[in-house]
Amino acid sequence: MPGRKTRSRPFLNDADKHAPLEVCIFNVGANVNFPILETTDRVFRKVWEMACWGGFLAGREAARLMLPRGQGNIFFTGATASLRGGSGYAAFASAKFGLRAVAQSMARELGPKNIHVAHLIIDSGVDTAWVRERREQLWGKEALDNPDLLMPPASVAASYWQLYQQPRSAWTFELEIRPFGEKW
């Protein structure tokens, strides 16, 4: 990993050439379930790289573009696993716990420099074709009968929009969202 080139810098630099980067949203799932004795070193490392290290890189590179302008928003997508581990989710939970810590550290460091850093915990699956297919495979067609168990992508977008529009005097660091039917 040390010395490895990052892909986030060229991507963000290219985007910034079209319009000044105002917001960066990092959203990598990496939601895998393996019993602890079946979790290989490689799986654990890859999940951590995708969900934690990738977030660090994206946030750092976004901050490099935003700091000279004295403003910006960096938002990280977490999950229930950001707060508690679950059976079979050691790799995923450790990555999401780590991403939350990266976000907290960045918020404390960058907030005084007018960069809003927030962490959005999504306590549900987001209603996409892939999630629907996966649920149906795991639990059968009836797993899709309750429309209140998956979060519509537009609802997630509205939550990010809410964070984006907040005045500096009332920035939220962490927002936890879930659909009505999700148990907690």
C-alpha cells in the first residue's frame, strides 16, 4: 500500500476543472458477510481498503482542493456497522468503524477551516436493482413485499442535500436515517 498511486486525485482534479469542487460524497458499501473463521486476511484487507482507506484518500484529496478556496463539504456514507459489529461482519464493521473515525478526525481538523465534514449512517438497504436481487436470492420474493424496508435513493439524496444546505452555525456531523419499516 505505501507508495501506491491514488486514483482519487486525478478524478477529483478532472471534476474540479469543470467546476470548483463544492461537495465530495464517499459511498462504498463493501458489505460482506463471512463467519470469522472463514474471513481470510485478503477479504478483511480488501474490505478495509475499499470502505476505510478509500474514504481517507477521497476525503484527503477533496480537502486539498477545497482548503485553498476556504469552503467545501465532504460527506462519508456509513452504515449500522459504523456503530456496532454483527455476526459475520467483522471485516465490514471494522472498515465502517474506521471510516467514521476518519470522518470525525477530519471534521475536527477541517471544520474550523470552513470545510463541513459529515457522516451519514444508512440503517437499511438502499432500493437499487442489485439490493433487490440480493434480498430475493437470500430470502425469497416475499422479502420485497414490504415497501418500507428499503430506502429509496431519492430519500438518501434528500438527506445529503439537507447536510449540504446547513449553515455553518448549525453543522451536523452525523445523521442517521432509516425507512419506517426498519427495526432498531
